[in-house]
Amino acid sequence: MTDQNIDAQTQLELEAAAYRRLRDHLQTRTDVQNIDMMNLTGFCRNCLSRWYMEEANDKGLDLDKEGARKIVYGMPYGEWRDKFQTEASDDKKATFDKIMDSGEHG
């Protein structure tokens, strides 16, 4: 099967299911820090929640940053940060700063 054989509704359902699996995976992998994701992939949970919020807003839905983060993190962001976020090393922070300065991020 190629993507040309998939009708629009099925494609939408597959993409939504893949998103949910990614979201659920990230919710269970609390050991994976956002800075590590940014440094390796150029996006993190915050990027994913921002994209979600932007798409909701484009559809006329009133979803704010904290609401979108709760969807992605599975809990309020502050709670996740307090429970799971660790201090990043100076090297990780320097790599992160380079990525942010380059504009190559989500």
C-alpha cells in the first residue's frame, strides 16, 4: 500500500493515532528531558504542545499554552516540571542555545 491508496479520512485517522502514540510515549518517558529532545531533534514536548495550540486556534478553538501543555504532558506543566525535570549541564545548555540561535527548532 502506498499513501496514494489511502482516502483522506483514513489518512487523518492514521495521523491522529500516530500522534496519540507519540504523546502517550512521551508521557511515559519522563526520563527523557526536553533539552535532550531539543538538542537531538530540534523539538520537544513544549513544541508539540505549541503546535497543538496553534492548530486549535486556527480552527477557532480557544486553547491556551497551559491547556495545550496539559494535553501533551498529561498533567499541568508545572507539576511535570517539579516531578521530572532535572538540571541540565552547561554543555547541554550551550548546545540548546546554539539550536535556538540558529532557528532550527520547532
